[in-house]
Amino acid sequence: MRTNEYAPFLSKVLSVQKHTDIEYTFRMAYEGIVKPGQFFEVSIPKFGEAPISISGYGDGYVELTIRRVGKVTNEIFEYYEGDSLFIRGPYGNGFDLDDYRGKELVVVAGGTGLSPVRGVIDYFASNPEQVKSLKVIAGFKSPSDILFFEDIARWKKTSQVILTVDCGEADFECSIGFVTEHIPKLKFEDVSKAAAIVVGPPAMMHFSSLELMKIGFLEKNIWISQERKMCCGIGKCGHCKINDVYVCVDGPVFNYTKGKTLID
Amino acid sequence: MGYRLTKKGLNAALTDLSRQYKLYAPHRYVNQGEFSDTDSIRYGEIKTADDMELLEKSSHTFKEALIPISETFFFFTEDNIKESERIHTGAVIFLRSCDLHAVKRLDEIYLNNGAEDYYYKRLRDKVKFVLLGCVSSFENCFCVDMGTNISTEYDASLDVRDGQYYIDCKFSDWDSIFQNNAEEILDVVPSHVDQTTIQVSLPDTDTINTEKVIKNSMWDEYDTRCIACGRCNFSCPTCTCFTMQDIFYTDNGKAGERRRVWASCMVDKFTDVAGGGSYRNKHGARMRFKVLHKVVDYRQRFGYHMCVGCGRCDDVCPEYISFSHAVNKLSRVAKEG
């Protein structure tokens, strides 16, 4: 029997965590192996499908952080605990934790870019002995846009976390400025062996990677994750193609040596 | 085995074939061209030799028989999802050498790049191909330079000379059909062209500096010339992109379907991501993306060029943009380094 990759299956909403008015994390029932940075196609029949990256995972579930910005995601926000959504996946390569084990690791995330790397940060923040050190720079537009506030507080116990906003007054500890402004302040034992993950809008990834290299990071030790329109998730629909690469099957995670060559 | 048939014999053979297959071939739609008093030649279901337009190039390709313009995947009712029915009859597609080479490109994407496409596969398994010989090249063709002017992997070939039809049959199940209706059994080699008026020089994909080529100003002219209508993509036998669409039926909002529809990298919204991001907003950037895909990066990924040189993109462009001209310019720019 040939498998139909386009056939979605029902997955129960186990819980919903609200971060902001337009960003919720849906914990969905899922049995199977996933990697942070991979994605699912989430759908509601008659409304459509949307690619959503895995923001967390555990025994019997995956977490999908969804921003309410379109036809499908608007409708998803009408679904709550006990309801079911259709999903198919996981797709894409995801982050390989072995690339970061035993290293000084810094994760630079902008906005919802924190979602695909949350699984990586969570893993190493809970298993701090598996990395030399863990640093996180998480940037948001304003205090009201901050995601995973409780996670950030938890990560602080085992890692250095710089939470920064582009502008605005906050009633909690938080820096002001773009993520790039905080990169030069980072201290490493041997920056030439340190690893970095940079995820966010294209310009933010570009300039953050340049800043990291300015302080001594090697290109090959930087990883980025690309966001593109992915209709099929299996290398067919063409929307996510850049140069000779299909982001959905070859990515979305790329080592910077490859990632820097991808020009839209 | 080769055969010579009269028109009557060919019609009898086509009738035999149509018991098992739907027959798709270029057909002349009189007065349906884009200008008044012009005809449109595109693929349609045929029954007889006269239904086939064998002397001119079709402006649109066979590909809609393999990847329908709109293809339903699932039907939705209140609580159920039902897969669309598979088609039980086979199909025979009559096509020229360039187009038969294009089938290999469709297969590459739908069967080999990532997971196998279930819907493509179930149609593809039922399709047979009849090669239409080319005696001379048509306007805008450059198959010879693309290496697609000769095809050998056909189920049968068809050539017409002096009112007689010559067939080379490679699919043994069909031999009896042609033999029963043949005037003569003889060796038949399908005709092919050895030269075309339009010629292209291809860039060296091993040494090309893609970043430099992308930044070259050669693409700027297309910012204004190209109107992003996507006709080049829709007439291209090798373009495979699509968009997934869910709809609900307007008279019963509880029922609907999920389908895929053809998409074009030249048309607005192709790259839109949720939240307002988009890429390649300038039409020149889209032209560059398309040209590099056809003659540079597809080859870097799969080892052979995507473009088959059928020239249809040039035939149909309402702005008279020439793809082959762009390829030649690209090669010059690439050589300059």
C-alpha cells in the first residue's frame, strides 16, 4: 500500500498556552520521533494548511507555537483543549543536537524565531552538563510581544539569558536594543570552537551572523533556520526553493556556510 | 516493430487504443486563439487522426494530463475526509521529443525529490507516450542545444509523410493493434531535427558564480518589461509548482475540498509567508529565479538541465520577452565572471 503524504491525521489539542493576544502554543498529541526545528503542516478542512515549526516536544506530544496572521491560523485560534486539529509531518531536517554537544553554545533568536529553537534551548537548559555553556539572546519588538516568558525564567537558572526589546518600557528585567547590539558583550573561553544558532527575520539573521563572526565565530559553527512558504513539505510545490535548495527537505536548518549562499 | 498505415488504418488503431485509454494529443481549437480569427492549439482528448494537429506546435503542453491544473486531493464532509477517486482508465499522450524529455523532469520532482507524490504516481503509472516526429524545427525552438531533440524512450512513435502514417512500436502489447491495421511492416525511425534557427549557449554550471550573476544588472530590464502574468510557467512543460487550496462549497459551507492548483514563480504572492514577508518582489528577480532554475541550479541539483528548449515561453509571452535571449545573455555575463 502506497502512502499518501498529503493525508493528514487528527491530533488532539492537549492544552493551549497563551503568550500574547496573537501567539498561542498548542500542545498536540503526537507519538513519534521529532527534532526541534522540524515542522508540521497543520490544517483545518475547508480553511487550509499552514507550516508550523515544532516549538517543543515530549512524551506523547509536540508543541506548535502559532501566530494568528492568516486565514488558517485565525481559525486555529478557535480551537481549544479537547478539540482536534489535522496535522501531517514532521518535515524538514531540524536541529541536530550533536552539532552543539560539548560546546559553548549561543542561541540568538528574534521574535517568533524563538519558537523553532525553543526545543534546543529547553534540552540544554535541562541538561546543562551536555554543553560547556549556554547563552541565549532573545529579542522582541516590545515587552508585550515576548514569548515563552516562563521558559525564559527557567532557562536563567542554568544559562545566561539576555532578554531584549527593540523599544518600550518593561516592568521586569529586560534590556533595550536589537539582538545584534548584545552580541559583542558575550564572553567565550574559545570563541573559535563555540557554536551559534541564529533564527529570526532574514535581515536579523544576516546581521547577527556578521556580528558573531566579528567576535571570532567561524562560519561553519553557525546555524540558521529559514522561514518560507511551504505548501507541501515534501519538495514538490516549489514555493520554498532558493537556488538549488528546497528549504522544506534540505532545511529549514542550514549551516551558515550553505545558508549564506542562499539568495532569494 | 515498424508499420505503415493509411489514415483509415490509423483511425482503426486509435479506435482500438481508445477502448483501454483516453487519447490526448495537440488539437486545433478553431477561433479560440488569444487574438481574433486565430486558432488555439492545445491538448485535448482525440478520437481520430484528423483530431490531431500534427503540423504545428501546441502553445500549451501535455502536462495537464499528468498534473491537472486543479486536482482534488480530498473531499470534506461534516466529520469525514475522503480521498479523491483514482482514475481507472489509462491514457496515451502524443507528444514531441522535447516534451517527452520534460516528462523525465516532472518525474524527477514528483517521484524522486523528497517523498513520492501519491497523486502524480497514481496517474503516471497509467500513462503511455507516443512520440510525434519533428521534420523541421518550429519558431523559437532550441531543442538541439538542450540535447532533447532525440527521444528513444517512447512506447510508440508517429510520423506522417505524404498522407501515410509511420509507426515504430516499442510496447509489444500494442503490436497486434498496429499490425492488424497496417499496409506494410518495415523499419521506422522517428524523424528528429538536427538544427534549429534559435541557438543558445549554456552557462557552465560548475564554474558559475551564482552570487555575482544574481547581482548583475542584466535582470533589471525585466523589472519593467515583465508583467508577472505567469504564462511562461503555465506553458512550460517542466514547471511543476503548485499551491494547496482549501475551499468550501458556497451553497453548503459544511462541505468542501482540498486541492492543488498550478502556481507560478513569476506571479505575485508566490513567496508570501504568514505575517507579511515576501521574497523576490521585483519582476526582474523573478525572471532571474526562473532562468537560473531552468539552466543553472536544477542541473546543479540533478545533473542535467531542466529546460528542454521547446520555446513555448517565448511563443506565449505577451511582452515578447525571449527566454533564449536571456540565457545567451546570462552565459555572456557568467563568462565575464
